[in-house]
Amino acid sequence: MAASPHKLRSTNALWAALQTISNGRSSLVPSSTEQELEWLLVGKATIQLYGLVINALLEQTLPLGHDIWYWDSVLGSKFNSGLYAFQTSPQYLWQISKNVYQDVREESVVLDTISRRWSKFYQILRKSIRRRSLTIWGSKTMPHLMRFRVDARAKQSHVKRAREMSACGIGILMDECLTLDPDKGNDSSINDHKDEWKVVVSKSIPLIDAVIRNVTAIDQGASNFEDMVFANLEDDSDIDTQRDPTDIEPMRRPIVLASRLEGILRESLPTYKTISIGQAAQYGRPSRLVRYWLPLSIMILSASMTFRFAVIRKAQIQAWISDLGTTVLDFWTNWVLEPSKKVIATIRHDEDSEIAIMSRKSLEGDRASLERMVIEFAMDYPDPATGQTLNEMELSSIRAKVKEGDLTPVLKAYEKDLRRPFIGIIGGNLVRALLIQVQKTKVDIEVAVGGIDSLLKSQELVFGFVGLTPGILVCLAIGRWLKSAFKAPTDQTRFGAQGRMLRILRNIDRLLSASTPSNNRLLTYKEHGLLLCEVYELRQCGQRMIPNELYPDFLEEVNDLVDLRVGVERQLRAADRIRWAYKKWLL
């Protein structure tokens, strides 16, 4: 993979370092030490340039994959195709109008009368529109929506070819550039091996130049691009290293190679970036101005009316803003802070925060009142069988029975007066007995409510969290909405990170399954470059989704994917391992 951008020198710094080679030489025939230092500087500059070129190719290739996804979505449904046709219709009409205007100006002739001039003008106009429509779309009977789909399909084809060309360039550089043969490092040829890296550098610089100059010729195709690159290398004079070491030309080779590197930095690389950006703008996803011209137009046309409305309704708008602020503040206070305080008080077992349906002293007061009523009733109306006043022991027994709910003295009098109710109401104890039973019913109800009250107190913390939950959920929902609203839009918003990783793994599996290994390479240059692009995106997604403790293991699997020495079968198994080992973050 390419080196990280923060480890690479800038173009200006690298160019300044290369100038020291030609400006710092003291004589035409330099010493061996000076020449060795020049070679070392050229070698390091070549490595830096190699990283810059790889990064430039990746930066221009990766967005093309998102453009391909966009065209897939446009061609995948009629609604998206219609939306694309509506978005690009002003651009299409402007192009037609401009071409027709040029035709009218070229074919206009001077006639005698105004009517003949208008008649000739309309004939030229109709002829031009008909010819331009056939030139652009190729068919007069083609449906309007199908015309835009043909245009989208043509742009998608150009984007795919551009991506394949860039991937092929990456594959060539990764396979052929700055590669040393480890088998030549034996002791018998140690002197030859010492200068082998110079030969590799001498071959790598023209290779980088040939790739960066021809990679934007998307009409050639990937296979023709490979032939073109290697044909340029065969005709390149800087690769000829079989010269006499005593000749003065090898002594100037570091200067020649440094000059070649300067040319790549100052001409080839900027030209490639300019052409690639132009191709992406021409064939890639339309710009935001094209896609959102209607909302922007409405906003611009309605700006004055909106401003007048804001001026006229200034007081109401201020009141709305004030009410909104008050509502938000009250919501925060009543639904978040207060429930939180109650939960904290419950955890601390604050008595003032306990849930209670009735007051704590209500039951004791009513029960004491019932005891006094029953005792006084028993003392006023002793048992007729004995006719004696109740002593203290008997009163204590009655008091204990009343606490247990036994009202025998009152019920006996009540039963006696029920035999003759009218006499009991007038001269008996029926009314008093009924009122005592009403008090007894009140005490029983309070006992039942006390049981419910105890149950609520045992679950007080649960009710506290239930009261706090709505406020917390609303705050979280608003926070997530604000985060997504103010977050910079990315290309992942449509598919999501999980869907993106699944699609990348699917592309890797298809790429490896459909690969056609050659004799000396396991993958072709184009397949190797496409694999590196997909794996680069896979690492970016994994870095955001995979937990930190599992990310080193994930990198091991990713390294197996890009290791061509293990073979296609092991690469496919590595893709399968990623799919099942990290399915928790993929599904």
C-alpha cells in the first residue's frame, strides 16, 4: 500500500532537494563519495515520488468507485432515472440552445422582407434542433427518459474505464517499481549486488513517468495501457545501464535522473491531477449545483419575500423564539432535572422523597378514634346479661380485640336494635352502632391503602427511573438528530458503513474468483490494482467499526488479502474469515 501522507515530503520540498544535486556538484568529474551521495539522494527522492504518485492514484481512484455506485442507483430504478433527468434538464437545454444559436448564426442569410426572414429563421431553427437531437441521442424515436438513461450508462462506462486504468497503473507500480531480486544477493556476486539498487532506481523513474503520463488515456483500455507503458520503457534512453563505467555519462546519471524526477514533479504529476479532476467532473456524479438547482432557485427567488416576512413578523418571531427557549428550559427542568433529583433522593433513602398515597399518621389517628368509640360504647351500654360495669381488664381485652378488627360489643347491640329498627333509631343505639361501623370501614380501607403504599415504596426506585426515561429518550433523540444534521455529508450515508463493508467484501470475492493468473504473476496488473483499492477502503471502514482490541487481528486478515505470494485460494479464505469472524459488525 501507499505510504501515509504525513510521512511523505511535499512536492516543493522534494523539488528543492533534487536541485541540490545539480547545483551542489563541484566539478564535472565528481569523486566517488560525492557520486554515491548523489545516488543516495536520487534513490530517496524516487521512493518519496513513488509514494506521492501512489497516493495521487488512490485519491483519484477511490472516488470513482462511489461514482459507479451513484450511476448504479440512477440506472437501478425509474424514479432515480427520472430524478437525474430532471436535475440535468437545464444543462441539456442550455447545450441544445447554444448549439442551435451557433447554427442559426452560421446559416443566416439576408432576405428582402421581414416575413421571409422569419420563415427562413424558423426553418433553420427546426432543422438545427432535429439535427442536434439526432447527434446527441442517436434516435428520433427514443423515449425521453431512455435518452437520459443512455447518457448515464455512457458516463458509467467512462468512469469504469478510468477506474480500471488507474487500478492498472497502481498494479504496475506495485509489481514492477522499486523491486529488488533477493536471489541475487549471494556472496559470489556481492559487488554486482551492491549497485543493483541503482539499476532498479534507473528503471523505476521512467516507469513512474510512463504510468503517470498515460494513465489518463481512458479510451485506450487497460490492456493497451500496459502495452503502451512497456513500449515507452523500451524506447527510453535513461534505462540503458550497460555502459562503460569509465565513461563520463554514468557519472552524470544522477543529474539526468534528478532532472527526470523534477519533470515528473513539475509537469507530469500536476497534469495528471488536472486531467483526472476534469474527467471526474465530466463523467462522474453531477455537482451539487446540478443536483440541487431547484431548491437553490426557490431559495434565491423567495429570499426577498422571506426577508419581508421576517421584518413584518419580527415581534411574533421573537415571541416564538422566546417561547421555544422557555419550553426547552421547562422541559429540561421538569422532565430531566427534577426526576433525576428524585431518583438520587430515593437512592439516598430520603424520607421526604418517599411515595405515599395517604399521610403517615392518618391510620393511627383513625384507629385510635375507633378504639375510643368502641370503649365508650361498651361502657355506656354494658352486657345486659351481667348488668355490671366493665373493669379495667375487660376494657383492655376489648381494646385488643378492636385492634384486630373485632367489634363484638357494638355488633351485639346492633343486632338487638335491628329486631325493632324504629324503636332502635328513636330510643336505642342503632344510629351510634352504624356510625361506629362506618369508622371501622374507614379504618379497613386505610389498612388496604397502607398495603398498597408499602408496595409502592418498595418499587420507588423503579418509578423514579420510569419518570426519568421519557426525558432522557427525548434528549438522546434530539442529540442524535443534531449530530446527523450538522455532520459533514459523506459518501457512506446511503449505504452505511456496514453495507459498504459488505459490498467491498463482495467485490473482493468476485475479483479473486474471476481472476486469470498469468505465468509469472498470480494476478494481472489491473486485478492487483483493483484489489489494493478495495482493501484500502476496507481498512478505512474497519478502523471506524472494528473495536480497537480486535483491529490488529483484522489487519492480519487484510494483509493476507493483499499478499500475492499466498495464492488466490488463501486470499479467498481470508475474505471468508473476515466475513464470518467480524459478522457482528457487518450485519
